[in-house]
Amino acid sequence: MQRQSYLDWLRILAIVGVLFFHSAMPYAAEMDWHIRNKETSNLLLEMNAWLHLFRMPLLFFISGTVSYYMLQNRTGKGFIGLRFTRLFIPLVFGMLVIVPPQVYMERLTEGFKGNFWHFYPSIFTTGAYPKGNMSWHHLWFILYLLIYDIIFAPLFVWIIKTKNKPLQWMAKGKRIYLLAIPAIIIYSSMTIQFPETNNLVQDYCYFLYWLCFLLAGFICIANSSLMDSLERNRRFSLMIAFTSIIVINYIRWNDIQPWDTITNWKTDPRTYIFLALRVVCAWGWVFTAIGYGKRYLNKRHPVLNYLNQAVYPFYILHQTIIVILTYYVVQTTETIGMKYIFTVIVTFLLSMGIFNIFIRPYAIARFLFGMKSKQKLTYKQPVIQMEEQSVI
């Protein structure tokens, strides 16, 4: 199958967005995170509030397209086996090696005395985070993706067998926007009672919400006419995205959100309209990215192969580096702007350095970080499928 380069570029840009987002968390006002700066920035808050609306929806949408390509030459069982290897192994490795330093640095800010080796055994004895020290932190995305692919593998196989013909009618006009309806209903009806936790067992709303984007990505890539519809309607998607974010921010900045102005806001219809608007905004930006990406980014480049290999290890590594780095950065007297720029640049350089020096050259490291072996990459044909370099 022809490789869809624009999806590669969008995945890379989405991970860059995650880097900017997490690097801002210690410095953004009104946000709770593992490490916090004394002074905070409202501008970084606004950037993160915007990115938070669509960064994970876009990643899940693209992950749905990756799952489609992985199934082209595999059975459902083979697909599950591959996803287990590429997702479960890095998840376990991450929970035992990558994430504990994050928890340790946070515990230091809470008064823990002792070095990392004194702390490490506690991840096995204190229970789950935040009360305990065992956690998957930012690797929740990998866990959710693994569960989605295992549960919905039979549906994916059926969609491929039917060539997505039952949903081909959605390619006409603006019917493609009907894909947003399940997410709108789920989010607006459940998020008040079940706010985002990323802990799986209590994350009822968001577990279903993220799923909507993954399924949409799979459905759209399974029928080229649906992707063509997103490209054709890209300007309309941008209009939806731009208008909705303006309305949301007007409401936020004037402190007229339902819970700020309505006495019985939990039962007032205006609350659910506002919540639904957030989902409309998220879909607007996702569809805008896909539409414009398909139009202008569907181009090969020599660096793309390298970046595709780096993107998954980069995601696994980046937050731990940010937490360790900012533990020391927030103790300095530099301005917030300088701290943020320093955090972004150094995190990027360290993540890419670790990838190049300690992960990319070695088979065991590639396996632990969910990469394909170097031998399999060497003997692949020039036209390859999306899954050959990245699994997210």
C-alpha cells in the first residue's frame, strides 16, 4: 500500500506539540503537575488550554490509521500479538525504569529524604500513584491504545473485509462531521461526573472519549473517500475550529462559564451546550490538521524515515527528562520565559541524544522501546506501511 506521508508528518508534529505542552506544565498558571514553578504564566496557560483540546484526540486519530496499516498483511491474532509486543513491553519497561524518576523527583518536593535507590523499592510496596509510588504517568496513552486494539481487533478485521462500504455514504457533502456525534454525547453527558484521571479504572468518560477518535481514524483511512472528504472540507473544519475556540475563550476570559454564573449549573442545559462546544472544537482542529495535512504534507523527505523511528522512544523519554530537569530549573531565578525555552530545547536535545546513542544502535533497547529490529528495517521494500517505523 502507498505510504501516507502526511500522517507521518502529523504524528511527528503532534509529538512536538506534546513536548511544548509538557514543558509548559511547570510554569502554566492554574495547572497542577508533578513539579511547579513559584511564578506562573497566563500565556502558557492559554497555550496549554488550546493544545489540551486536541493534542491527544489527534494522536488517537492517527493511531487508528496506524492500526489499519498493521492489519493489512496480518490476521486479527497476529495484529494483537504485534500490538502486545510493541505496546505492552515498553509500558512495563517504562513503569519500572522510565517513570520512577518522575515520582521520585515529585516526592523530593514533598519532603522525601533519601536518594533514588532508597526510594525505588517503594514502587512495589506503596501501591498505585498518587497515594503510592507505582505509576504509568504519561504512558497511560500506550496502555489505552493497547486495550483499544485488543478489544476492537474483530471490528477492525470486519471493517477491512467489508472495505468500509457500510460507511461510504459519509463521504458525501459534510456527512463526515457525523463522526463527532458519539464523542459529543459521551463527553457532555459524562465528564462532570467522571473527570479525566488517566488511571483506567475510574476514567470512564475519557476512556470512551479517546476511543471515538481512534475508531474515527481507522474508519477514515479504511476508505479513501472519507479522507478525501476531510481534505475537501478542510476550510470548513478550520472555520469550526477557529470559531469555537474564540467562543470558548470569550466565555472563559469573561468568567461566564456555567459553573461560574448559574446556581444549578449541573442540571442547566447551557452547561452541556458549553461542554459539547469543547468537543466540537477538538474535532474541528483534528479534522483541520488531517485535511490540510493531506493537502500539503503528503510528501516524502529523507529525514522522515529517521523521525518515524525516533518518535515513539522520544514520547516515552521526554516527560521524565522534563520532570528531572525542571526540578532544578524551578529553583533558579531566571524568568519564566527563559526557563520554558531552556526546558524545551534541553529536553529535545537530551531525548534525541539518548535515542541516538543508547537506543537506536542496540537490538535490546529497540525491543524495549517498541521499535522494529534493524534487520527488518534494512530489508524492507521502498514502499512500506506506516507500522514499520512507529506504533503510535
